[in-house]
Amino acid sequence: MSLKPKFIPYFHDLVRDYEITHPGVQIVWVDFPWDILQLKLITAIAAGKPPALVNLSVPWAEEMARDGLLEPLDAYLTMPGQAMPYTDAALADLRFNGKVYGFPHYSNVNVIAYNRQLLAAAGITQAPQNMDELLALAVKVAAKTGKPGYAPALGKIDGFMMQQGLDLIVDGKAVFNSPAHVALVKKLAATYKANGFLKDKLFAEDNFPAVVDAYLGGRLAVMVSAPTAIKRIQTDAPDIYAQTGIFPMPAGPTGINDGGWMFHFAIPKGVKSQDVPAVAEFARYLTGDRSQLAFARLAGVMPTTKQALANPYFKQMPVNAGAAELASAVAANSMNSARSLYVAGIDDYDELRRFLVRAVEAGVTGKADIQTSLNEAVAIWNKKLAKVHRP
């Protein structure tokens, strides 16, 4: 999915090496843009000509597994007698109704990149241990330096709430107007009022370009991102990179670290049963320790196998290690709690999320009472959810 042209040599070399050691096996790698891959795949399955393996995101896999379009793969993840190579978190991402539907490939997890000068000016020396401490850091930086401390992705407030252990839907009904949800939004509102947040595109569906620009310009104390973004700082703003430190992003009360968004390889329904063992053997090679480590180093992402994460590439820092190397090491330590957070099983979910975002925006910016605003959004959600068929 959307891996060409940069990764064509990697996959061609990987396929060539596999074919050399497996005479009689021929593998064809085909890459599609993400926006047409799903349609191509469903069409191929319907025509009875599915690909042997397909690269999917976790939400797509959940949807397709629910529709009976993927093979459960528990029996093929390892050879008999071998230990499970993948992290518990990666497997949990792909476990639906008790069965695993993919071979984990690459993922990521958020870390905190911070401007040492701005944090020093605010007298901050310790990493935040939870969201309350991160919000307090943002307020303190703003008070001491006049610059915002933090830029959360409030346009994705649903994932933000779930990472903080707050459900959006319980027993088929929206519940994000509970006292706990209101209390969280009140904390966000207090931070906003104290100018602790970067307000540029704060509630946009994707505020990350604005966040990166602000951090590169020295206008933001903390940037929460995957390690891949740290290398952009190194390239575009060497002076800011030189004063960038790395903290772990604190896990939520559930112990989950946000930023997973894992990609994997699944076997579609319709692959001939006699071919599945051979397909699974290649999938294990494709997502094995050696292959994952090579891809992670090339792409700047994180592997999902235990041995690859324990490799010295992530664990042994050079003497002159910079923020990019430190970010990879910190992320590797968080990968077994990195999960993909999303809401499944609802058509037109993005439309519902926009109602939630608007309600939170109104409450955080003081344009509406928080409880009232969330109540109104819950009513809209529940009207939609009442029409959802739940087996």
C-alpha cells in the first residue's frame, strides 16, 4: 500500500532472495495507492482471484474480517515449536473475535520531542508521567516564556479520549458526556485559556503540519510525534534539532501508548487452501526479524517483532547520539504497548466524529457549556447508532 517508488528496491531484493531459496516459487509484488487498494482487493476477491497477501491497516482489517473477507491466521503465525516472534500489542491489534487476521509488519509510537531552551526557561527538568503533567507543563511554559507548550491533535479527540481510558460507546450507546469525559474537556479548556496550547489548526483533522512548522520555528516547546518526524527537524532546522531532547510519551490509564497505526499482511478469502501454508511461509519471511529490521532502518518506522526491537540498532546509542537516535530507542521501549485506537463497525463514522470535535471545540474555546455541548453531540450519535444493526 503506497510504498513505491522509494521501497521498490527493498521489495524486489526481498522477493529475489526468497525465490532463490525456494525453487518453483514465483512472487509478484504489486503496489497500489491507498485510496484504490480496498476497491481493487474487494473486486479481486469477488472475482475469485484474490492476491496471496495484501498489505492493510488495522481498521481496514477489522472491517474486512467482520465481513468474512480475510482468513484467520493463528495456526500460521509460527512454525510448530517456535516462539511467537511478534509483540503482544501487535497481535492484539489484529485479534478480532478471538482470532488473529494478519502478520504484523511495521508500526510506530509517539514520543515527546522537546525544546531544551524553552523547558529550561520554564524550570522543567522531568518528563511528564501522565496527561495531567503534560498539560501542566504546557501551562508553565506559556506562563514563563509566552510560547505554547503543547499541541494535541484535538481534531482526533476520539483517539485522545480512548488513550485516556474513556470509552466513546458502551452497549451501543454514546457515553462521552459522562462526568469523566466532561472533566477531561475541562482540563483541556483550562490549558487553552492559559495559552498552553498552540492554537494553529488545533481542531483540524490533521494539525501536524502546523505543529511541525511551529516546532521548527522555535515557537512550540513540545512536539508529540513518531520518531520519523524527528529526522525532518534534523534536516530542516539544525539549530532546533541541536537543542531537541526526547521524553517518552506517557501511556494512558489503560497502559496504551497512542500512535500505533500498524500495517500488516493478511491472506484474503478465496486463496486456495492448499496454497495457504506456502503463502504463510513467505509472510513469515516478509515480516520476520531480519526483514522487519531492514525495513525499519530504511523507512524510519518501528518493527513489530521482539528480536528486531531488541536489536543494538535501537538499544546501543552512539556516543554522539542525537534526538533521532534517542527517539528510536525510546519508541522501541514503548512498542509493546502501542495500539491502533479507532472506532469500528459504524458507517460514515467520520461524520459522527466531526460532531464530537465541534462539541469539544465549543467547550474548550468557551463558546458553549461543556456538558451541554457534549450532551448535544451524544444525542446526534445515539440517533445514528440506533440505526446500526448489531448482531
